[in-house]
Amino acid sequence: MNIAQKNKNVKIMLSGGGTGGSVTPLLAMVDLLKREQGSKSIKRLLEPEFLWIGTKDGPERQLVESSGIRFMSIPAGKLRRYLSLQNVLDFFQIYLGFWQSFFIILKEKPNLIISAGSFVSAPLAWAAWVLRVPVLIHQLDARPGLANKLMAPFAKTISVTFKKSLADYGKKAVLTGNPIRKEFIENKISKREAVQKIGMRTDKPILLVMGGGTGAGAINDLILENIDKLTRVCQILHITGKNKSSKKMAEAMEKNPGYKFFEFLDAFGLIKVFASADIIISRAGMGTLTELSYVAKPTILIPMPDSHQEENAEIFFKEEAAIVLNQKGLNGDILLKNIKKILKDENLRNKLKNNIKKVIKTECENKIIDVINMAIK
């Protein structure tokens, strides 16, 4: 008999953190399971209970607790692909994380553990394997990260966003796409209403700038250094990232009514700024890219240099779904030129909006439910 059928209060342990990228798709899965609770399609997951394992100081705690999910932290270390004394120090963090995970699993008795990557999840997945608790990994990015590679041998199933990832994981891999949080599906707002609620003008284009859950210093600096040039062309809504705001930003907002910054926005805040935007500038983490695919706005991607984000952005570039700029050598003139290009060319705007919808499959509820049902057996 299925373990979930023995116990109606199925407990699902989720893990991810350090950045917001591995968090939002898991929160979308939680939303999906809650929506489907008690339905025929998810009969094995009656009354699901959730617990999140994350890092002590990462941005995930705020996101998770605001969703009403119980949160616990464990020590998290990172293994680097190069020689570093920090690897030795982090080994002890990983060792502690493993044993803390072991005893948390013994105490909480989860029926399934789901991770979307991040190093905080690795010792949890290893401990789960020892204790024979099934693990489901969700591969977000086009390139498999080291954390997922370390967890994959111990996972029962690996769901993937892109078709190309099937070859990375073999028989364990299932193509699902990436789910979107329920707030984006259930809460619609017109552009005019969103602009008015935010307090911006309705007769001037709005540029939304975002650097991911932890922010992007290089993008923040680029915007601030060119704030006067940019605000002649458009208004700017700037999500700086947690603890990434500065006195200069406050001064710029006070001086220029066409510029507003936020350190962090919850889902409802994001819905408003997405709806108000004419153009979006973003990093290329998969959580954000999934939301961008759903809202379908003309987008400029500036992937983090020398990272998996470059491969994510390359997929969008090849599908003509976004303009991709290399951070190395990027300056205000290049950025402004591309913003003007989008604003002046209606055909380009329509092409970008239509194509970005197709890159990531976000309507994947049934597939996700099937994968979770299979993993929890």
C-alpha cells in the first residue's frame, strides 16, 4: 500500500535557498497541491502538510513563512570547483547539515522530500536516502548545477524544465516544465490600474529592473550611474534585492519622481510591477524566467557572467524571446540603445511577447501531480 494512503496527513518536506531562484517553483508546487487537495487527481495527497528546510540567513525564509509554511534551517556549505580554503571550512558545515537533516527526518517523518537545487538541500537528500525517504529533484536550469549532480544518484525522480535536460539524468528524468505561483494565476490587474496603484505616470513607458532574489550589484550600479539618461526615456521601477539598497538610491528617488526602488516584493507586489511594465530587465535565474514567460513582456536579459544563467539566456535568445546582453562590456549607452529599440519597434515588442510565452511550459499542473504521485509511492 502507498505510504500516503496509510496516513492522510501526508508530510512533504521542501528544501532550497541561498537565493530566491530555487524557492519560487517549489512554492508554486505547494500552491498546486493545496488547490488540488482532496481532488480525484491527487487522492494520495489528502491534507498535505509542508515543512521547509533552508539556510539561516537566505532570502527564502521570508518567502516561505509569508506563504504560511513552517521553516527550519540547517548549516549549509558550498563545494567549489576550484581549490579554496573555504571548501575545507564548508565541509564541516555540510557534515553538520547532514546529521541535523538526519535527525530532522527521523523526527518529522516526511513522506517525500522535494528540492529544486541549492547546496542546503544536498545533505538533506543524502540523509533521506539513508533513511529510505523518496526524493524528488526539480531541475530548473538548462545546465545541471553541482548540487543537483550530487543529489541525483540518491533521488527517485528528477523533473526537468527543458527537454535538453532529459539527457543529463537518463531514466530518472521527466519533462514537466515549471509551475507558476497561484497568485499570478488568480490575481489579474490591468496595466492602468497597476500603474496608478504604484503611483507612476500613465503617459510614459515603465522599465522594470530586477536582479533576482539576492539582487545584482552590477545591474544596480548600471541603473544608478545612468539614471538621468534612462529617466528621460522611461520611468523606472527597480527591485534592488534584499539589503542591496543604498543612500544613492534614496537620493535618486527623492530627486527624480520617475524612479522608484524596492528591496523586495512579495508575489502581489510583483504582480503589480509586472502588469505596469512595458519592458523588463532581468537576470536569468529560472524562477524569474518562469514568471517572465508567464507575464509575457518584452524582456532584456543580463545573465550573471560565467554561470548557468548564460545557458538559460541562450535558450531565450535562440527562440527570439528576449534580447540578451553580456554584462562584460555593458554600459549605459548600450542599454539605452536596446531600450529605445524595443520602445520604437512595435513588431519587435510583439515578437518578444509572443515568443517568450512558448519557452517555458508553465501550465503543467497535471504533469507535476503525476510526478509527485509517482515519487511518493
